[in-house]
Amino acid sequence: MLKIKTKHTSRLRSGGLTFVAIVLLSSGAYVLSLVAAPTIAPMVAMKPINVNNLPAPTATDNRIVIPKIGVNIVYGEGEAALNRGAQWRFPDRGNPATGGNFIIAAHRFTIAPTPGETVAKSPFYNIDKLIAGDKIVVDYSGIRYGYEITKKFDVKPTQVEIEAPSEESKLTLYSCELGGSDAGRVVITAKPLGRVQLVKN
């Protein structure tokens, strides 16, 4: 007569289910850490920036610094610049030296393989925390310029007038809503304060 060891089979099945459950829970926790990274990072690592401690600007390193929300990223022309920091939109329409509408766009939230990379690729995650009066610093062609935020508002994806040429000198920052580009954009406008006096150490 053939005897079947049901207890052994049951243990194998139970062990397999436990393993699958652990893998699923671990995967879920890791995905959650990626999603939460831009929210948690400012409280843990991304502290406000002291502009006086920034290295002197260089002609080959154009950067935008938003001290309040711990942003210090490079900007450049073309969509590829978004993967390194921020995109300088329509360079012919403005820059810190000659005025016009100086337009900078960056990702609000992008999931990357690690929490650190997710934070790095989501530089404008906290753009909604900015208010009128907050300061922005821009390094352009070896010179540091200051701006003061004058307005924050939301627009629909079709409202491209935020990128229109302007006789007024201003900085326009924008990023998608957290719901994605179809949900609209958060826009910041800032007025120029002139060159920033560098502190000699």
C-alpha cells in the first residue's frame, strides 16, 4: 500500500507561501520608500541652504539654488538637461544678464531605482512650499544673481503663456502637479535683485 506524507508537502507549501509573502512585502516597502523619498528627504537630509557657504560660480557651471527647499541643481538647454537637474526653456527669451523671461523647468516627481536617485530626479517636489518673498539664486556664466519670488499660481497644461517673451525682467519656474502633467503646473515668478555679493572666506 502506498503512503503519502501529507505533513511534508504541507510544510513545503507553507514555506513557499511564506517566502512569496516576504518578497511581496519587501518589494512593497521598497516601492513605498521610493515614493516617500522626496517627502522624507527634506526632513532628514535636505536642509535649507546657506548661500554664503556656496562655492563661487564658474563660467561652466550654471546652477539654480532655492535655499528654502534645499535645491541646488544645474540647468541647461534641451530636454536631456531634465535628467541632470533643470531645463532652461527658450534661452532666446531671457537670461539673468540681459533680462526678459528667464524660464526654468524641472521634474516634480520621478521614481528612480533608489531613494537617493528619486530625490535627485525630483528637484521641484517641494515647489509648492515656496511663497512670495522667498529668495532664489542663479549662477549664470560665472556670475551669481538673486531673485525674489513675487507670485505662485497654478495653470492648466494648455496655458503656455507662462513661457511667452517678456519685456519685463523675470524668472519663471514651473513644474507639473503631483498628479502629472495632465493635472496642470505649479508656477513661480520672481523679480531680479541684481548680482549677489560674494562673501570671501
